[in-house]
Amino acid sequence: AGDRLHELRTIVRILEKLYGGPFLNKNNSHSVRVSPLSDLFPGALFVHVDRDLPATVDSILRGRRQSRIPESEWWGAPPPQVWDRQFETETERIVAQVWGLRETVRRDFAALPESRRRVVRYEDFCQAPGAVEAWVQDTYANLGVDLKRTDTALPSRFDVRQSDRAAEPEFRRSVESTAHRFAQEEPRRG
């Protein structure tokens, strides 16, 4: 494992040198790896974009169907809280996934200094993505690293993807009560 970690650090250093700045990576699977990534890259910054739970669940359901992912398979990062669980429905599996990822990020972010972490609401990010970019630039500037954008400009905003299903009261209640159940069960499982 030590050789692979050394290789990863080397690859990231090469990419940073090639592109003239810090390595930036967006990958949902990193949600379950914040703590080890923080240890491996002590100067790393972490941004978590959080979205309304029912809207997130509906978005993943739609993505799974478009990608033809079988109901019995994970799509994305399964958080540790749910590895040994059995699920009655695909929706229950996705609620568990989103709930577990949020809990893992919350726990791991709590261990990081505030200067290295940021939680942003999805809607706020879509309305002003430049605010996150400015935070990253300012944080690195305080560390003596001057970041300059070298590629195309970041759009001033992104369209907020609306979810009609997430607005349905019955769907919202079902998703939120399932997440509440997982939250109640988790302390007993730990």
C-alpha cells in the first residue's frame, strides 16, 4: 500500500507541475475518503456540495435508470454505515447511500480545520460558482500560492436542476422518514 500511496503523491505532483497549480478533483467517491486523503495531502482543501435529500435521491434514481444500473448494484460510493445492510427497494438503497455519505463527510469534516473545508448548498453553488472558486483562491493566497485561471472562465451560474418528484409530499416524506430511520438505527449499530 505504501508504494501505491507514493505513486499517487507522485502523479499528483506531476499534474500540478504540468498545469502550474494545485490538483483539483471532483469525485463523489472521495466522500468516503476525506480522512485518508487529508492525511496523504495535508495541504488539500475539501468542498462538499450538499443538496436537498429528496432532490439528491431523485437525481440518483434518474441517473441509475439512464445508465441502466441494475437495482441490486451500487452506483457510486457505498458509505461504511451501509455495507452490511440489505435493502427492500432501490429508493431505500439510495437514501441509505446519500444519508451515509453525508454522515461520513460530516464526521470527517469535523476533524479538519475550518480553513481546509467548506460546505456549500447545491443551489448556492449553482447561483454563484465563483464564490467557491474565490474561497479556494483566497485560501491558497493566504498560504503564499497565487492561483491564476489559465483555461476558460467559470460560468457565472449553472441552471439548478429541478426535481418534480422531490417536490411531491409523499416522496419527500418517504425519503425523509427512511433517512430518519437510518439515523436512529446507526448509534445502536456502532
